[in-house]
Amino acid sequence: MARKITVNIIGGGNVATHLIREFLRNPEIEINQFYSRNLDQIKEFEGIAPMINDISLLKPADISIISISDDAVSEFSNQLKHYANLVVHTSGSVSIDDLKTKRKGVFYPFQTFSKAKKEINFKEIPILIEAQNDEDLDLLERLGNIISNDVQVINSKQRMALHIAGVLVANFVNHLYYQADKLLNNNELSFDLLKPLILETAHKILTISPKNAQTGPAIRNDKMIIDKHLKFIDDKNLNDIYRLLSKSIQENK
Amino acid sequence: MARKITVNIIGGGNVATHLIREFLRNPEIEINQFYSRNLDQIKEFEGIAPMINDISLLKPADISIISISDDAVSEFSNQLKHYANLVVHTSGSVSIDDLKTKRKGVFYPFQTFSKAKKEINFKEIPILIEAQNDEDLDLLERLGNIISNDVQVINSKQRMALHIAGVLVANFVNHLYYQADKLLNNNELSFDLLKPLILETAHKILTISPKNAQTGPAIRNDKMIIDKHLKFIDDKNLNDIYRLLSKSIQENK
């Protein structure tokens, strides 16, 4: 067996927590140190490795993973500017150059993480990596391949595009579920009615391109139905959403 | 065994085709006649029952199902105003009162149908019915229960709300998939990267309410990321969509 990879985990949010849990399942990965501003956040890992809340105490490891909120990464990394080993962040929309450390990289697991959910199958989660040289890239590739079957090298611009695409298909899609839920509630109908359609819509995309899968009043240019729907929808935001998405569907035929 | 239910099928589009295929699987249902303006559309059913393209030749059946485009239902039904038996339509956003027949009803299977897809499991598809009296409602309930485990009585206003909700979670969701696909293509990334996230987002909703499942920059009010994303998105429609959906998420916290 190759030498273990040693990692330090910096942060205690959702992504950090899921990564830690996954790393602990793999004997090829050894966690050297945990850092969190608030040690309560990572209490479930007590006894596994030393915990610090003073970043100047960070010891060497092959890879130190900063997994904190996107807008804090750059400033935080400034405190590690003299640190000799590889430091990576886990953010979609933060450039590798925003890290102020000597050796920089990115280790971006592309999935939606909520703290509540205990089990995530990392094997199927794409992990997007970036580094400044082949040696660091190899290190990240090795770490990625231990937990996932899908490790890819992409640059910061591509990662931003991927993050935006993720916002569209996860966050915005969920908001449409929310608006639909609200509409049904106001009409004394259960959200359960939508579940078969939601699943069918998601699964269809595994075999048909979204362009070919498009159905509905907008693509048919069914003005009568669109007008009826707009007249029916009282909620200002939802009315605007209906109008804009119908227009966008029609202009992308 | 109860007496068979006899039906006439009027129309040859996606919904009609899927209904016919499903009816033919069930010996308790007998198709008396097919009507289509264009008999080529329903060629696959030749020999099963007489086919007409002159509606004045329509014979009696327990239920005649008009499954044609929404905006044509009302005018078409006018030709059946002297017809004695129950006539129903299958549309989400057409009121029961738009039928000009003596006995009226609605038989609305709530799913997205594409002609390409051969197999649909009707058992899990909600069927929403409406009629003017208990006798007709019983008839529709019997027909619905033969093919589905989820038959519910709702009124025309509720059905409109459900149809709109369906547009949101199927047609608009698919358009977000499409926009994401385009964005990735422009950045030399594969749509495959999104598939695990798309499935996770849909499946999450089976156990968590959309309100509690909401994640992302908008709900976190992460202005820095939102601004970065808006700056990155060149496409005018997508930029407007990103802006509007982020606003709507924030105003629905």
C-alpha cells in the first residue's frame, strides 16, 4: 500500500463535516488536525485528532483543506502565507489565485450538502481539482480517487461555470418546487401529487438531452394556456418567473 | 367481474396514445371506437376497434374521452352537443364548463407524456377527475382505478393550479437543465457532471419539504457569489433568470 495521505481539515460547516466523515471511512487517509473557529461545530469528531482554534498552531500535512464560507477563504488563507505544504479550498466560485498561500489548489466536491443528511455516496460525486504543478495535482488526484470514481481537473473559470450550473439545477429547481408547493397549498392540494412528475422529469434527463425533453405550453407556443396561467397566478414573483421562463423557452427553441 | 367499461378515444396525440396503450392492457376496459382527424396518427391501433375521422359517426360508449390540444376542446365538443353519453376531456387548464356536451367530465392524468417513451407506469400517476353528478363521477372513478392507484376528485380551479405547478416542476425545471447544459458546453464541460446533483435534488424532496431543502448563495444572502455569477453570465435570459430567482428565494425566506 502506498503511504497514507495526511490531511488537516479547516472549517466545520456542511462540506467539511461530510468530507471528514468520508475521510474517516478510508484507512488510506489520515486526519492530522482539525481547525475550527468554533470547536463545538466539530464535536462529533473529538478524540480522532487534535483540535485547534488558533490557526498558527497548524502542523504539516500533505494537504490542508480550507472549507469555510466562500467570501472568507481569501482573507483566512493570508494567515497561512508562510505555511510550506499544499493548501486547498473547496469552493466553486473562488479562484485558485485567491489563496494567499505558497502552494495552492482546489478540491471541489460537486454536490449539495445538508448537515442533516447522514449518508452521502461520495463514489458518484464528481470531484473537481486544480493545482499549480503536477506534483500537487497528483496529490489531489490521489486523495480524490480514494473517495470518488469521478475526479477531473478543471480550471477556475470552468469551476465557476459548473457552480452556476449547479445553482440552476439544484437551488433554482428547488425554488420552483417551493413555489409549486405554495400554489398547491393555497388550493388545498397536496405536494405529493407532484412527486411522480418531479422524479420523471429528473430521470428523463439521464437518457434524453434537455433540449429534446422540453414540453409544455411555452415550447408549443400555446398562448391561450399561458395567458390563463398568468391570470391565475397572484404572486408577483411567481408571475414574473412564469413570464420570464416561458419567454426564455421560446427564445431557445 | 363487473361489466366492462366501454370507451371511445377522440384524438391521437401523446396523451391519447399513452391512454390507449394502457387501456388495451386492461381487460375490464373495452375500446369501442377511435376518432382522429388524421388516422395516420393512430395507425398502431389498427384492427383493434373501428376508426373514424367523421365525429358524427361516434357511437355510444360509457365514456368518450376527448384528448386533443387544450385550445381546441371547447369548439370540438360543440359537435357532440346532442350526444347522450358522458364526454370528458384530459386537459389541465380547460374548465369542465368549456365542454358543450350534455354530460361532461374531466379525466386528467397528471404526468409528462412524450410519444417516444414507450413504457409509463400508470399505477403511480395521479388521475384527477371531475363530473357534474355522482353517477358520472362513479364511472370516472371506476375507469381511473383500473389503471391508477391514485384517483382524486378535484374541481376545475384546483386542476388549473395543479397544471401550473406541473409547468413549474417539469417544463421550467427542464429549461433550467437546458440552460445549465448550454453553460457547461460553452465552457467545455459535460452535462454528465450535473446528473448526480439533479437526482439528489429531486429525491431529497421525497422526504424534506422544499422550504427546508433550500440551499445556495441566494438563501445565504451571499452577495459576493451572486455578483460574481451575474458578472459571469453573458446570456441575457439566463442573467434575468438568475436575478429573478435569487430575488424570489430571498423574499420567500
